[in-house]
Amino acid sequence: MIELTTQEIAAAVGGVTGVDVPVNGISIDSRSVQPGDLFVALPGSHVDGARFVDAALAAGAVAALVPLHVRADGPVIAVDDPLLALGRVAAEVRRRSPARVVAITGSTGKTSTKDILTSLVSPRRRTVASRENENNELGVPLTLARLEADSEVAIVELAMRGLGQIAYLAEIALPNVAVVTSIGPVHLELLGTVERVAEAKAEVLHHLADDATVVVPYGEQLLAPHLEGVQARVVTFGDQPGADARLVDFRRLEAGSEAEIALAGRTVVVPVNFNSRHNALNLTAAVAAYDGIGLPVQELGGGSVLVQFSRWRGEELQLPGGGVLIADCYNANPTSMRAAIAHLVEVADLRRRVAVLGDMAELGEEAPRYHREIGELLRRSGVHLVVGVGPLARWYGGQWYASRDAVVEALPDLIRPGDAVLVKASRSMGLEEVVEAIAP
């Protein structure tokens, strides 16, 4: 972390402290404290961080950020709200950093786009990027707090559950490049309509650094009203002829694939280690962001891009008899489900196609309709065996099981050697256990 003193932190967060020592890192877990860290004692419904202040200080923390009501003998910074203060510390670190910040949000594809962009940038620039689930009011500040004085690029993923949350995160990150990967029916239980989803995602467009670049899907009409008045360069991406960053072709090779992408009169062929077309579109968005950072796009054609995707997000695992398992069970919504089914069909070739699909969560009153539409798509796509898991998954058709445990028990009768299998559901369904049972 860019070094701050406890006095500087107290001034930034509106806190009170009687100590003045340098801080070199942030920790919210007393078990992972490193010498020189500031321990942030977050209140929680199950575990109160204030109980672990002494342990954090004993482990090497130079001070603890605590609520005003907490009595502590050691060095502390007392604040009204430690979570809000954490965000303000991160904003101060970001303000002092010369790094170019990319913020990525969207209904689908944001994590994969973050993974792809990180793989493009990190071999060439000193890069800090969101890890695992560092995409909320805890994770984004923790990502930015890892910025060092010599960091050149920061790549942060912004998630949301409702209006105002991306605005809060974007104010902290103040991105030089903002990417909206897609707009679709997600979080409808909270937001109600896809138009309000667009409104929530578009919050990132209104908290930008000077001379920023905005990367958005070509032809996304729901974003159009939110782009009006945005003082930034707008770059569209897609596979349509009018897109500024255009996926011209995506070719599968013996080992991996290559994407041909046109941008601003230039064409670059990028070799990659994945073969899904929806990730080729995510790559196109990432290339536009790469250009927005100010990096030369032509250098991307110099060697294969080895993307390390986050776990459970489209991993392809080999099965006995030449089969393949697509483990895509971290999240699901109608848009990502359609893309995953298309990928299953493409990967399967002549193999038997099996789709093990759980509920898509947070779709509100229209949830049965969305699940029924996916069932119709499965039938049109020629999926040989559909296995539904969960109450809403009945609408997919095929064989149905009430729980993942029931599916795991039935797997020997469902999966054959040589099958192409897709496992996908919302995270709440826990279908990673099905993945581990198929490919232990």
C-alpha cells in the first residue's frame, strides 16, 4: 500500500487518534495481519471485529480502526463507521496513486472480462487486480489498498445488489476507464425492471477521472440515455459492423483459439487459451479497455494470452472417454445461461450433450417465464439430456431433482463416458458439489 500515517488516515476519514505511525497495508482479518498493517475492526452480525483488536495488534498491526464506542488500550483510530472509513482510506490511496484505474461492471461477463484484461496487462505493466470476490464495499477498497507507489494499472470489478452501490464504489475508484460488459435481467427481485438494472450499472459512468474512456456494448439502447452528457470518450464493442472495437473473427485452433479484433483502423490477432465465443466478446471489451488505458494494442499479437479464469466460471475439465465438463456454476441469469448453452453445443460436436442446470436466482415475479424460455432454448439446441435442480428448474423440462444431493446420488445413471456436460446455476444452488462429483 502507498504509505499513509495514522494521522493522515484520521484526517481522511474524520477519525480521532492519538498515535502517529506509518501504515503500509490494510487487513480486516486478525489472522492475516502483516507487520505495518492497519486493522479495520468491522462490526458484523456473527463476528465483531472489535473483539480481535488485541490479537491484530499482537500480530504486528500498528493501529486499529474502531467504532467510537469501543474502548481500547492500544493505538487506535476511532470513527463513526469503520466500513465507510475503509472506503475513504482506499479513496485516499487511489488519489495518491499514479496508476490508471479500470472499473468493470455489467450484468454478465464482468469477472471474465476482468480476468482477461488482467492477463493482457499484467505481463506488461505493474498491475493490481480484484481477487476472487473483491467486488463490493469491502473488496473494492481492499483491492485499491494494495496499490503501491510504482503500480501502473489497477483493475477493479464492481458488483451491486441495488441502486447507489456502484456509484459508491466508483466514487472510491474514480476510474480512468469504465467498462459496462452487458445489461440483462439480473437482481430483478430488488430492482424490478431491466431498465433499472441499466440505471444501476450506468452509475459507473458518472464518477470518472478526467479524460476518461467508457467502453459499452454496441447497440445497447438501455444505456443510451445514461450516456447523454457523459464527458468521456465512448467506445462501443461487439461483433456487429458498427462497433468501434469489433470481433471480426474467432477461430478455434488445435491448441486454443485466436480472435481477430478491429479497433480504430487497426486489426490485431490475439491468440488465447479459451474457445468460447462469449469470452471472445469479453476479450473485445478488454482490448478496448487496454487501448483506453493508453497501451499499444498491436503488442497483443506478440504471443498467446493465457487467461486464468476465476474458478467455476466456464472451466473446462476433461472427462473419461474423451468427454468434457464445463463448470460454470458460480452464477447464472438468462443472458449467461443462453451463452453457456451455446458454448455447450459448440464444444460438444458429436458428443452427447448433457445440461445440469439449477435455478437462476433473483429474477422476481417473472422467474418462471425466464426458466421456461431457457427450457425452450434447450429443446431447440438439441441438448440430449436436461437435468434440472431446484424448484424453478422444473421449467427446464427433462429430469428434475429437488436438491443437489439428489443429483449427486443419481449421477452414475445420468453421465456416460464421452459426454459433453454443462453444470450451471446461481451460486446459491451450490452446484460446485456436482462438478466435484463428476470430475473429482
